[in-house]
Amino acid sequence: MLKDVPEIFGSLVFNDDVMSARLPRDIYKSLHKTIEEGKSLDITVANAVAAAMKDWALEKGATHYTHWFQPLTGITAEKHDSFLEPQGDGKVIMEFSGKALIKGEPDASSFPSGGLRETFEARGYTAWDPTSYAFIKDDSLCIPTIFCSFGGEVLDKKTPLLRSMEVIDAKATRLLRLMGDDQVTRVNSTVGPEQEYFLVDKNLYKKRRDLVVTGRTLFGAKPPKGQELDDHYFGVIKPRIKAFMQELNEELWKLGVYAKTEHNEAAPAQHELAPVFTTTNIAADQNQLTMEIMKKVADRHGLACLLHEKPFAGVNGSGKHNNWSLSTNYGKNLFSPGKKPQDNKTFLVCLCAVLEAVDRSQDLLRIASASAGNDHRLGAAEAPPAIMSTFLGDELTEILDAIERGEHGENKKAEKVVTGVEVLPDFKKDTTDRNRTSPIAFTGNKFEFRMLGSSFSIADINTVINTAVADSFERLADRLEATDDIEAELDKWMSETVTAHKRIIFNGNNYTQEWIDEAHRRGLYELKTTADAVPLFVSEKNIELFTKHKIFTKSEIASRCEIMLDSYSKVLHIEGLTMIEMARKEILPAVITYTNEVAQSVKLRQDIGVCSENDATLRLCKKLTKLTDDLYSKTKELDSAVIGLERISNSLEASAYCRDVLLPAMNSLRAIADELETIVAEKHWPYPSYSELLFNV
């Protein structure tokens, strides 16, 4: 039975209500000043907060604390210490100091650094992020922190995100004040990340070596039924899945996660969870928690939660839709068009700034969406192509066209949707449709970035968005400060911006070849693979952007480029080895056993004289023999490709080799194995089929 939601919501979070109740008033005010103004934290305040945190955590059953951080692995990390402090008389007390709250010292040598640190240079630091609430998980007090090396090099995803939030706050606030907004003192970037995932039976999952090791099926023939009937999307949720979702919601609500929407997604066994918008830093932390809790709750229900971008070939993969917006300290959404968007200059300026930022940073947005897993998803029928564009809808596009001409655009009157049923009310429809094929769609009062993969941290994409848009805001503010006529300069800038960057606007079907051809004519990037995209991270343009706004140093950019390329190659190396192992130890023995069984049948038929050249059993035996030989040959070819990769030490060369040699070899082996799966008797096939995995929950 689900408990009272308002009662349990945030019950495991050291949130503002808890701090207000437990901290002395002066300490509480000082902490809030630190959070709101970015001031350094006084040790006296830290000691008081730490004591209150410890007492609260002990009451909740916690015995340990940990600095919870987000290294460049893409997942979270934690090292647990107990509150226990020994006393001279052989007894202990439970203690937690301000120093322990503020700083931790995990080993930095075992986390990716991309060459920033030598292996023997082990010291690293975690530092408390007071803008994100501490929480209790698995009987430990988790303190959200940043992570850096002994030399101060950034080794995590949170620090750049926090920096980008400060930058866009400063640049947006400056611009709005120049435009006459006297109320604004702060601008926050906000995000609502929709999370897609698959649920499969845990026992079947354990029988798939590829799912267990790599998160996706490296072999698997297409099932007779997939998602062709569109009968799973928004369909009735099965009782077993509903029970999982109910417990998941309860666990997330305890942790203060605003889990709101849940439904079946397009592919069989695929589902989605969407939260309410919150500040980007907190949204990033909570999404990491969401992915972790999903897996734990699934396990308790005899399920396995798959967060890979493409766990099954031939059916939809899973993404993470990053709904991004900006809001002021007094609650104004800068991307809310109002009833007359053509008269809302703040909205139009912000809209044009995003268009400019997206066009100028196409490569960075693609890089922030790049991984070996997501490469399988992008460009397929369930995800945008690897080409950046923005969908605005006809009304906004027409308004921008008018701005480009130096005219005043007109908005369309909202039309009514006539139901044709008297008992049902007619209702006004939105002035723009939704476009699920667009990588970046304007959806009413926010931008939906749809390219992100389901397993990704949202920190990277939002660091890029915040920084790129902040850069546009800054350059416009510079122009406004140099003019005596703000309104005229704004109109001129918007017209110039539309002219220069309208190539990034596309309101049609992004899945068509016509759009790809048109995008090439417009000069837009098409970066199909991670190996194509990531090397652009270290371009002069991108280094200048990030160093200018102090998001990364040049060496930190190079290190992240190295880490992404290295990860891409390592993932494919692991997948290649797993395929070889499965082919040799599972598929080949199974096929040979079945072929021998068929061959015995052929011999029996020949012995009694009923086996002609056209005999079905004989033909099946010949086909099995041919495919078995092909499977053996393709396995050897993949083995050679893997060995070739192991001889390459340079990450850039290795990633290109994976793209050009290893992946084609993997695909060739899979094609043979998948064909064999369709003709080998089910009792002989060594692992569960797609039909079993997708329709057995």
C-alpha cells in the first residue's frame, strides 16, 4: 500500500524545511547566503550544519556518510565512512565535523583523467556542493560534491555544470537589465529530463551473456511481432510493471525526486518516467539517482532494468529528452511566448540567442550526445538523425521571417478543435504542432533536446547549452552597452541573427533522405559516429568558448576528448570479445549439435531411399553447414579485428579503427548468427530470443 505522498516526499532529504527546523536562525541565514550568492562557507557554519546533518541522519537510521560525486565514468561514486569516533576509554561516540562535511579525499588515480594525472598521482578532493541537498541512501548520508585532483584539475561532471549555471546566470541577468528588467537578480537554468528504459525478466536476462556484460544484445533475430501495431505505446500497464512503478515512485519521492509521469513507450517492454522541472544541478543529481534506483527496484521485482540506448536491434532504442528552459528569480520563464509572441521582445531575443547558440555549437551538442551505444540509436526511426536542427513551428518561424525583413510579425489566432460530439466541448489547439523527429524542438515554453542517450548524465549536454547560450547573451549585451538606442539595436541584432542562423530551423520530417540532403546543402554537420564527432571537441572554436567562460581549461578539454574516445574504443573492444566468446562457446556448439541431428535424419532418409536432391531435410542440412562455416569464418575475422585494435595505442586512431574495421566485422558476424537463429530448433538455441525477452514480463 502506497503511503501518504506529501508525508513521505523528501523524507530522506536534508532539505530546506529540515534545515530551517534544525539550524539556529543565524546559521540557517548564513547557509542560504552561501547558496544564493555563491559566497564561501565559514567553518563555524559548516560545523553547525554538520552536527545537525549527523543528528538527523542518525535518527533516520544512517550509520555512515559519503561524499557522493560524479566522476567521468558517467555514473556516481561514493566512499563510505562511519560516524563512529573512538574515545580513550574504549568507547565510541558518533561524530561528524564541518571539515568532514566540506572536504573529502578519495583516491583520484583510479578514475578517468584523460592524461591529466599520472597513475601514481593518487590524491583527489571532493568538496560539498551546498546547492544540492544531502540525502540518505542505503543507510548512508550522501553529500553531493564536486571532484577534482590534487592540482585542481576538474575530474567530474558536476563542476563544469555548476560553472555553466553561474555563467548563464550572470550573462542573462546582465542582458535583461540592459533591456529594462529592474526586477531580475538571478536567472536559473531548469531541466526536466524524461527517462526511457526497458524492463525484462531477470532470469532471462541472466541467460544472455551479452546483456549482462555490455547492456545490449549483440545477437538476436527480429521477432515475428515487434512494435508494428503500435499497441504498446500508452497501453495498459501490466500488473508486474505497475508494481515496479509504484515502488519506484515511492523510493524516488522519499529522495525528493519529482517523479510525475509514467507510461509504456513505443517498443514492447519499454517504458518512460518524467519528472517535474527543477534547477539543472539538482535535476542532474536526481536523474543519476533515478537510474540507480530503477535498477535496484527492478531487481527486487525479479526484473532487469536496461538503460542502454539500443538494447534490441530492430525496435526502438531509449533516449533521454532534456527539456531545458530559463527562469528569473521572480518566476518568469524567459521562453514563455505569451499570447502575442511578436510583441514579447524578451522571448524573441532569447529565442534568437538559442538559434545562434545551436548553430554555432552544432558539433558540441552532438559531442555531448555521443557514445558507442547512442550511435546505434541516432538516425534510426526512434531518434533524431545525427544532424542538429531546431523545430519552431510555423507561427514562430513566420514571426522570425518578418523580423528578418524588418517587419512586425503577426501571430495566428488559436483555432478550435471541433470534436463533432455534442456532449464533448470543443477546445483551442496549440498554434504549433509537436515534432518528435527534431533533435531540438521548441515545445511551448522550453526546448526539448532529444538526442541524449538513456544512460547519459545530463550534466554534459546542459553544460554545453548553458555555455553556448550565455556566450550569445554576452555578445549581444556588449552591443547594447555600446549603443544609445537599445530598441533599435535589439531589432537589428535579431534581424541579423535570423539571417545568419535560419539554416538551423527545420520544421519538417527529420527522418527523410530529403532533409539529410538539404542539411548538407545548408552546410550543417552530419557527425554519424562518436569517432566523427568527438575529435572536434578540441577545435580552436570550442577551446575558445570554454576557456573564455572559465568552464574548462585547454588541458581539461583535451582530457575529456581523450576519455570519450578511449571509452568508445573500450566499449567496442568489450563487445567484440563478448561476441567472439558467445559465437565460439554458445552459438557454434549449438548449431553443430542441431546440424548433426539434421544430418542423421538425412542419412536415415537416404538409407530408406526417400531422400532426393530436393529433399527439405537435405537442403536444411546444406544450409546449416554453409552458415556454420560462415559463422566460423566471420568469428575468425572479428578475432583478427580485435587483435588489430589491441595493437593501437593512440585513442584517435583506435576510434577510427573501431568505426571502420571492428564494427563492420561485428555486424557481419551478427548477420550470420541471426540468420542461424531463424532456422535452428528453439530447444538448441543457447539463449532467450527477442520474443521471450520482450513479451515475457
